[in-house]
Amino acid sequence: MPTDFEAEGVDRTRLGRLLARERSTFVDRHPRSAAAYADAGHLFGKVPMTWMNKNAAGFPVYLDRARGARVTDVDGNEYVDFCLGDTGAMAGHSPAPVVEAVTRRLADLGGAATMLPTEEAASVGAELTRRFGLPAWSFTLTATDANRWAIRLLRAVTGRPRILVNSYCYHGSVDESLIVVGPDGRPRSRAGNVGAPCDVTTTSRVAEFNDLDGLARELAHGDVAAVLMEPALTNIGIVLPESGYLDGVRALTRQHGTYLVNDETHTFSAGPGGATAAWDLTPDVVTIGKAIGGGIPVGAYGLSAELAADLTARTDLDLVDMGGVGGTLAGNPVSVAATLATLREVLTDEAFAGMAETAARFAEGVGALFAEYALPWSVSRLGARVEYRFVDPAPRTGTESARCADADLEDYLHVYLLNRGILMTPFHNMALMCPQTTVEDVRRHHEVFGDALGELVG
Ligand code: PMP
């Protein structure tokens, strides 16, 4: 949401001047990207997806190639990639085991769209069970669809109409999730919601993250099929759960007969079994996507044994044909092969340990720079994922975090880093580590980030 928040410690005139200078440098260094953007008149918004117009300098950096933690653009500029496709490439770009598995399936064996299962799918299910604890898995192509289909199943099994989410959550383009707590404390549609099929307050309820009283109040209506949440918010900065909050959520959902869905698409950064395993959580459903495919589109949802049995017993539900849960290419052999390779050979338990260590260094260094420049800003970490916000202490709800976005400051830092070979996530001040991210990469970031802060507030 657009805010009029201005980070403490920043002279706006100086920020404006530096941002203009960096944007101009960006234009000079990216002539081919600029031309590609200018020539894309037959794309809606001149980009493959309109969100690609979210960039700090007026046009996107166009990809030439990417490998591991490195990206090279069409102008030949190389970047250390801390964006990693906002988690889609948490396994690193084109990891060798995934390339081999996909090549084997696509080129050697063939059969990307046969509508036939492969034996590998069961192995993926077993590995997801080992990691997340839930015993019955099904595939989608995106995390959005994993959430959509989980929602349909849980509405069906409870006979309840509503879904509850946290204010300023993001679960993909899921209609039910585009609701926030308004300034008057009442639920309302998220600003800018495009073409909502109906008033979201009739399909959804909302509570602030870390607010058990608010959650209890909303669940007391008795009409909530499921709470869909990230165990830590990650899409409005990282908002970590306070002690006892997640236990409270579980107790309240049980008390009110509401299912609990952990969306682990981003919180997977917490460890091999996401926050669910790292924090001993016991959701009824886990949804996930992005990173598990090692760069190939895939999503998945896992159900508890009881829920799977209840659904299977419901012979009135059409889970086979036109019931509204499914997709032709979901569970396709290429996605499945890529996921198995990613889980078995790339995002292993050992890899996660290394990524978390690298991320800890990243967070420490950023915190040290804030201290050096006496900036009252904060940095949070969730395993391999690090994010800073321009307030201290870190926000404890989505709404608090949404309020402290400073667009010009973010753009300045992003474009300054881009101009010096560091790629951050466009929607965030987020840095993600993949298995190939090195301590030297982190050191390089800190050097450039320190220079950016020095010019701004030094
Ligand atoms: N859930 C969460 C928590 C996400 O962060 C996202 C995407 N950022 C999604 C779901 C949707 O993922 P996709 O766009 O791949 O469907």
C-alpha cells in the first residue's frame, strides 16, 4: 500500500538527488534492457507479467543467463542474485541434478504432458511426508493453486463458507486472501484488488498476525472452514511469530473446529521441513510451491491422514472429474522429476544448514551497518531468508509492517545495489541464500550496501 511513511534518519532532498543519479547510471548501464522494453509493445504493460513493471529504475533488467547464485543480464552485467526469483530459485539457478532429471524426462524418455502418472511421484510424496509430517500429497503447478484447492477441499469437508487469513498476508492470487484490517479495525478489501468476484468480507475473515484475541473473536462466529497462514509473514517484510502465538493459533482452531493450513511457500526457508518441522507445528494441511521444483513450476498440498480419510469418504464430492479441484498439467512428469531431484539432491538437510549460516552472516552484517550509521532500522531472519525494515523494533503485525514501507528509499537501495552487481527482490528488502551463495557474496553485498548508506546518511 502506498504510505507517507518516511524512514527516520534520511534527508529527503539528499535521497531524491541520489535516487535520480542512480537511475541515470542504471539507464547508461542497461541500453539493451531499455531497448527490449521499448520494443515489447505487444505485451500487456510491455512485460510478460504486469508485476514485472515493479522495478526501481523504470524498466526491468532483462535476463541473459543464470547459474547458481549468479545472474547475467543482456547487457553483460553480472549480479550476485539475492532475489532468487523471490524463492522460486532458492535451490540456485539451474542446479545440475535438476537439469539432469528434467533432461532425462523431457529429452531422453519424453512425455511432458501424457496425463499418465510416473513412479517418481510417490517418492516425492514420501519425501514431503518425511519433511512436513503430513501423509497425503497432491500436486498443482503453482502455490496459488495449492491454496485454492486446499480451500475448496476444506470448505467442502466442513460445510463452512469462510476462510480466515492474516492482514497483509500474501498467498498468491487467491480471492479469499485479499482482505485486510482497515484503519477502523474492520475488515475490508485490500486496496487495488482487481475484479473481485464478490465482496471479500462475505467469503473471508481477517485477523492481525500475532493477535490471538482477534483470531478468537473471528473464529467465534463458527463459520470459518480454515485459517490459511504463513507461520511467519514473509510478503510484507518478515514478521516473526511471538512466543506462544502459533501454539495459540493451533489451540483456537481446534477449539472452533477450524482447519489450519500452513502456507510454506516462503517459510520453507526455515529448514528442510519449513517452519512446520523447525517449530514442531501440527497443521492439518501444508501448501507449498516455488522452490521445491528447483526452477520448474510445481506446487503441492499435503493433508493429514484424518482429513484425507474424511475427504475420501465423501462420495458426494467429485474429486475425479469436474469437481473444481485439478489441472491437466498438475503432477506432470517434468515437474515431478524436477521436484524429486531438488529435494533429494539440492535442498538437502546439509544444504539448509549452510544456507542458514550464510544468512546469519548477512543479517549480522546488515545489523552492524545500521548500528554504524545510527539508523533505527531492524533486520529479521527466517533460516535462509533475511529482510530489513525501516523501523526498530521490527513490526509485529502485517499492518504495522505495511505502514513502514518507504518507496523512494527502497528504490534507491535497490538501484544502487543493481548498479554495483547485487540483485535484491523487487517487492522487498529481502535477501535469500541458495546453496551456492558464498560468504564472499555476502561480504560484497555489505560493502556496496555500506557505501549506499554512507552516501545517504554518512
Ligand atoms: N504463497 C506464498 C506465501 C507466496 O509468497 C506466494 C508467492 N509469492 C504464493 C503463495 C503464490 O505463489 P505462485 O505465484 O507461485 O502461485
